[in-house]
Amino acid sequence: MSVQSANVARFLPEMAQRVPAVCAVKAAIGRNADGTIRYRSQTFLELEASSNAMGLELSERGISRGDRVLLMVKPGLPLIEICFALFKMGAVPVVIDPGMGLKRFLGCVERSKPDAIVGIGFATFLARVFRKTFRTVGCRVTVNQRLARSMQKRVGAFFESAVCAVDELAAILFTSGSTGAPKGVCYEHGMFDAQVRLIRETYGIEPGEVDLPMLPIFALFNPALGMTTVVPEMNPSKPATVDPAKIVAAIRENGVTNSFGSPVLWTKISRYCEAEQIELPTLKRVLMAGAPVSPDLMERLGRHMPNGMIHTPYGATECLPVSTISAFTVLSQTAERTRAGKGTCVGHPLSEVSVRIIAISDSVLVGESALTALPEGEIGEIVVTGPSVTKAYDQLAAATAAAKIVDEGGCVWHRMGDLGYLDADGRLWFCGRKVERVVTPEGPLYTDPVEALFNAHPAIFRSALIGLGTAPTQIPALVVQKEKGARLTEADLGEWAQAHAMTARIERFFFHQNFPVDVRHNAKIHRLTLKELFEQGS
């Protein structure tokens, strides 16, 4: 491959040359007689050879450079082989969350107009059943033993990777749709390259580390970072159903040094470690994201990581990472402000990333004047720019116009859809989603600060601020999920609300078990769904 190529796949042959015998991927295939996990594994050299063989196989079956390829493959070795094969071919993987529901999934497929589908048998079955939705698909490849046998015959054959420009489309990754319809985010090869660089520099990741990624897409960064990937035993479409014992066993048996997961996952894992009195001494870092992370969770999990540190990166599918903060900084400097209703600190912006706070607007914003920064400490919209910030949504010109602002220098700024502020030290504070703010005649209320005040109540597991009616005359209300076995009344909540100036005007309270949450992290509360539910009942 030419050294000028920005193709993200170039990292794999580089690692295969540098550390050919080091394990690249380990995927569980059962249990040994002693109860330990049995794995199928590949070295970096073997993964390079198998991805080349897969590239040859997919090329012969009709997939070409520039083709959009819908991926419907379970996490594991085949997924990684196929992704790198597609990158090498210059094809464009299209990745849609499997847990968003069939109707939403089919809508994403129809909009992305894939040229090919590579997936398990059920995926190709869907393509036959919903012919209209999959009408653009000209090539169907079923991932099964027959494909594996055919591919194995090609292992060792030469495959030349495509030379890709920095701004060439590399992949289309769909958002989870936690506060709206899922959208396909257009990733260029240069954006992936920037993500790898920023993640490596920010967290000091070194070749030879072992990663257990509890979001499958993160496994694709590991060959570039020189890390071994241990595929977790979990259902990616239902992460909250994870068995923490299996995750802990994988960490201990493989000497895992790095892991990414949502707060919901780490809450289950930390409680399991607490109950079983387990330490995880090999963990150097845990990256926890997908929703605000409470100081209590950081403190609880940290007790079981004697040699590691928890970090909470902030970002979105459209731009990741934006900022980061360590548990040490949170617990020593910002936790009390969070508990006092000042928002959640998400740290300093990363190198190469710029953040501004602008006036809140629900309109399309155009030009440099829209990027005028608010004074320090004032809550507004968070907008960011940098080399990993994406420029457009796929096939959605109106959504792109609503989410992007181009400055006078031609840089694209992404409107995060989040509200927050910058403090005197240049740290970013998150205060909630823009569409979930509650606008009352007395002024706005923001979800994160309000909920933090209520979540400090010992009987509350979690809470959600909602606005009944329409802005700017909404009535603020709070939905509460109680701790198991806890006794709590509306009167108790009213008394708690009166103790804080920010929440004193909240007089409507509802109880609800099993909050609706996003499918990707099972952590982001669907407050708009709760709003609809309790408006109908009120």
C-alpha cells in the first residue's frame, strides 16, 4: 500500500509486520474442563492473512470499491475480518444497531441504500422477506461455514489494499436514535485516523495491552493501537442483560488492561465484584461513557481496580472523542458541584479539539456569527470542531444543515445537541440534552442538574425531569424509579424538592419502574417517551 494512503486498514499489516506472533483477537467458543474460557484466537499475522483472504472472497462474490455494504454480523472474529477486508477493498461498511427494533432498522436500511449485504443467515433471510426495503442490494453474502471454508482456501494469497484519500468515505455508522430518528453518520478515512491518534495520545495506550470492548465497534480500533481484543460474552443488542461473572472471568483470565462500557454495565460489574470481594489488578484503565457517570459509581468500581484509573470520555457518534476526565479529578474536584446540581463535568477538550458554548437555538444556524461564544459559566449549546468531527449525515440534507455550522475558515462545527458550560479552568460541564430541557414561564430547567439533586435521595434509583405541555409554558414534573424495596411518597418528593431553590417549583411527581433507555448503552433515559406517557395519563 502506498505510504500516502489514509486507508484505516493500513494499521493491520503494519502490526502484522511489527509483532506477527502477538495475539490480535480472542473469541470465546466454550469452556474447558476446569471451567475456564476456551477461545479461538488469531495473531496479528493470521488476522492480516485472513482479512486478505476475505477481501478476495468478497471481491469474487461481486463487492467492489465504493460499494455500500450492510454489515449484519455478530461480534467476534468474523466481524473484524470482514470489516478490515471491506476497508482494504475501499468498500463502505454500513453499521446499524441491531436492537433498535425492526421498523426503525428497516427505515435505516432503506435510507442508506446498500449495494450489498454481508450477514448471518437471518440477515439474508430478512433481505428476501423485505424485498422492497433491500431493493438496492445486488449482492448477498451469508456468513456461515461454507464462506469460512472458501475463504480458508485463499489464506496466504496476496491482496492489494485500495489507496484512499483522507476525505474518502470509509463507513456509515448509525446513531442510536436516543432522542430522535437514527441517522447514518458519514465517516471519512481521515476521521478514523484522527480518532486512533487522539485515543492513543490521551490515554497513553501502548502496544501489547489487552482490551475487552463492550461496544463492538471499538474492537476495530485495536489493531491500530496494537491491543489484543478479547470479545466479551454478551448480547450487544441487549447490553443490560450482561452476566457480570462472565465479564469478570474474561478480565481475570486474560489479564485485560483496558475496557470500554456504559455506566449500566459497570454498575452491574462493580456490584458483582463487591458481592464476591473480587479485585481486578490488571486493569490499567476503564473508559465509561454513553451517559453521565455518577461519582458514586466511580468510587465503587475504583475500589476494585487497585492499579487502574476510570476515565469518562465525552462525545457522540458524530464526533468522538471530544473531552475526557478521570475519576481522580471528579472525586477530588468536581463531584460535590455535581451533587449540588451544577451539572456533570466532562473534562478538558482533547488536543486538536475546540469547544464553544453558544446561545441555545432550535433553528438552523449559519455562518460565523452563529458561533459567538457565551460568557464563562453560562449554559448554552455545546458545539465542537476538530479532525474527528464528521461533516454530514447520509442522505439527510436537512438534518446535516440543522447539526452543522461552517465557520469563515471552512471548518465544520458539530452541534452536539447537548447543553452545558465552560468553567474558569476551561473544563466542560454537561447539563442535559437540548430537546429535553423544560421551558417554563419562570425560566428553563435542565435535566442533569435537577436529577442530580433528586438522585441523592437514598430511596431513588434514578429520576427523569420532564415537561408537561409545550414550551414556553411547560409544567415541570419528575418521574422516579425507586430503589428496590424502598418506601417513597409524592409528599416525600415534594418536601425534597422544596429544599433546593432550583427544584422548588416542581410539584408534579410520578413513579415508574424500568425506565425506557437507549439500545446501545442501556443508559440514556428516553425522557421524551416518559413525557408522552405521563401527558396521556395526566
